Amino acid sequence: MRKPLVLDALDTRLLEALERDARLSFASLGETAGLSKTPSWKRVQAMEKAGVITGYRATIDPAAIGLSTSAFVHVSIEFDHHEAFERAVLDQPAILACHATVGDFDYLLHVMTGGVPELDEFLRHRLRRLPGVRHFNTTLAMRDIKPGAYLTDAAS
């Protein structure tokens, strides 16, 4: 088990800068937090080791790679099929995110496809066949108002 890392103001500034641009050099990153290159590198390394930083990725325009339809799907599952459903969701590339929820539905999925026909195919031929699916309700996103936010903004 990892020892929890207590973040101070310098760590928070490093995280904010990395979240906005993970390609910053350690010298530039250190400047943001008022540190030199080596201390900033050591702090980032410690946050990676502690699991605070879980990875780095590029932000991609979905339309540029043929994904033009975004939908949110509430799914209800039969009581004894949750584990099987969760395992099956991991094998569905169209499902970008899956959240267990409390309320009228068991899960909220974020699904992206190339268009409405592809979404229809996914819902009727793949999603409904996943283990334990009783019913689902789909909401089609018309446009993105705030497609992504920074976690460090929400934490402050």
C-alpha cells in the first residue's frame, strides 16, 4: 500500500501547470512554481510514485478522428450482474467513461460514435447484449459547452 502524499502549495502549482500543459520542460515547470529544475522533477516524480499523477495524454478533437456523436446513457442492470457488466464495459471502445450511480439507474455511460446510425447500432446490437442490461435511456449531446475541465480548478 502506498503512503499518502501530502500536497503543499508548490505541489499544487506543479499539478496545475502540468494539467494545462504536460509537455512543459522541468525547467519551465519549476519556474511556474518558483523552483529550479531538479526540485520540480523530484516533486513530480514523488507525485507519480504516490499515484497523484496517474498518466499523461494528448487532448484530441473527436471530430478530427471521425467521432461526431456524443451520448450519455443511463443503464439499469439486473441485481446479480453488476460485476459481469462492469467487466464487459471495459471491452467496449465506444464507451469512453462508465460511472456507477445512485438513483433511478445503476450506471451512466459516455459513448462516442461516428454518427447517429453508429450510435443506434451500438445501442441495439452491443449495449443491450451486455450482461444484465434491463433497460437504458439515452441522451444525445447536441454540442459541447464545457467539454473538459481541470481537476485542479475543482479542487481549489
